[in-house]
Amino acid sequence: MAIIDVVRFDGLKSRDWLIYKYPSEELVLGTQLIVQEGQVALFVSGGVVADVFYPGTYKLATDNLPILKNLINLPFGGKTPFSAEVYFINTIVILDINWGTIDPIQLIDPKYYVKLRIRAFGQMGLKVFDVTTLFKEVIGGLQKADIVKLDKIKEYYRGILVIKAKSAIADAIITNGISALEISTKLESLSEKVMEQIKPEFGKYGFSVANFYIQSINFPDEDFEKINEILEDKAAFEIMGEGRYATKRSFDVYEGAANNQSGVAGAFAAGGIGLGTAMRMGASMNQTVGNPIHREDTKMCGSCGMQIPINSKFCPECGFNNSEIVCECGNKLPHGTKFCPECGKKV
């Protein structure tokens, strides 16, 4: 193999590389080493880091490779050949590392008590700050002319990101009681929390975390529809008032059960109503459906105008008191009457 006089790596057309192993290991004292900006060069012999070179131009000699001299017993002077592995490390901050949760986080929303499948997505930035640690933990076993691309590193560390992000999001929702609909307002604080958790994890491999962002937290449309139904019911409750809303919901339940051809009891089971109660209610409704109330058996509510059973004292729609008004003379008076037409007494 030819002796190499100049060792350098000009980089790839793109910056999507992290580690580059120089293809030749046959070097000589006096070889020129050129390290570009954004790079660090590692000299390795026998699996041991002999020296680290930062951006600049160097002439390899025993005075700047003292560890290497001891390792391979180099003689002084002359262009003595020796074997060593040279690795170039990319030290530029990598800002475009995207991450996302492949599997959703399944939990119960603490405000609406609906099961949700939450996913999170974001971006982070990494920078190599300890090249010797990176070599010990990541580089080992590379073959000649190997290039470690950033995609490989992203794939390797995605598990750490996802685990920490899932933990922080679940903690915010469950422990702190933050609804999934409101958690988007907490993205900044959640991002800071996850960043503090992953810093020591990446530090073990020689990386520093330049930034970390949770950009979005979302869940499927069908999960949102469940919450939307609850919000609509809540709005109706607030607009109509407790009494009217409860009455409306009762009629909705009755109507749904009456239209259930497969049996009333099953329709009520999911709502927590006992089988016996459901059957009694079903029988009552079947009688009502089979024998509808005739017009002559009803009267008009004096407040909302709804047709209600003639014996009803209160309107099931608006709650108005529809009890008969009886004058002192015994004459029955319609609602709104100011004077008795029989005796002329003021009502």
C-alpha cells in the first residue's frame, strides 16, 4: 500500500455525516494532517486513542504524537512508516433531528374521562463535545472507509427521545391533571423538562443537547369526537339550565330506547340502569308507543305552549306550574285570567 503524505477529509456534499474513517492506515512521520473547521481528528492505534487534533494543519512527529510513540516504539527522525487509524468527527451542531412517537400514548383524559391515543412530534439539535467518549461508545468496529451517517445516529437514539417524551407528557396529563385539549399550551415547559431529562443520557455518548422541542401533540379525530360530544352536552346544560337539560336528556333516553328494536334492557345496560328497571321502563314506553296520548287527553302549557298530559301539574319541558286555578266561587279559571267571569272577583 502506498505511503500517505497528506491526510485530510474535505467532507461530503451534504453535512449528513457524523464519523468518517480515513481509508488508509499506512502513515509516516512527517505526514501532513489537515483538519477542517467543524471537524476533529482522532489518531487510534490498537483500539486506543493516541491523540486528538482540532482544526488546523499539523506535521506528524514524535513531539505531537507522544502517546503514539510509546505505543508503537517509533524511532526518532526520518519518515518512519507506522500504522494508525484516523477518524474525522463532525463537530457541527446537528439541528434537524426529527423525532416522533410511532406507538401512541394511551391514557384517560383527566378532565373528560375519555380514553385517548396521543402522539407527539418534534425536533432536536445535537453536538459532539467529547470525541474520546464518542469513540469508546459509538465508533468501535467500523471497517475501512466507513462513514457513519446522521440517519444511523438518529435511529439509534430515537428510543431515548421517545421514552423520555412519553414519560413527560403522560406525567403532565395524569399527575398534573392537564387535559389533552389544553396541553398544547404547555409545549414550552414540557420541552424544557424533556431536554433536562435527556441531557445526561446523551452525555454518556459524548453528545451535548443543543435544543429540544415538542412541536405538536395530537390524537385521532375519532377520539376528539368523544370529547366534542361531551362539550356539546355541557354547553346545552349551561344554556338550558339543570332542570330543563335533565328533562331533555330523559326524553332522549326514552326515545332511543323506544326505537331500539333489539330490546330495551340492552339499551339501558350501558347507561348503568338495572335490567329490571329497564324492563319496567320498556314496558311503560311500549304502552305509551302502542297507545299514544290523544289530543283530548292533553292540555297546553301556560308558559311554553307544549302539549302535556292533562293531569300534569308541571310542564316537563319548561317546569311551569300548570295546576288549575279555582276562584273562591268554585269556578275553574284558565291561566292568565285576571277576573272571574262568574262572580267578577279579582283573581
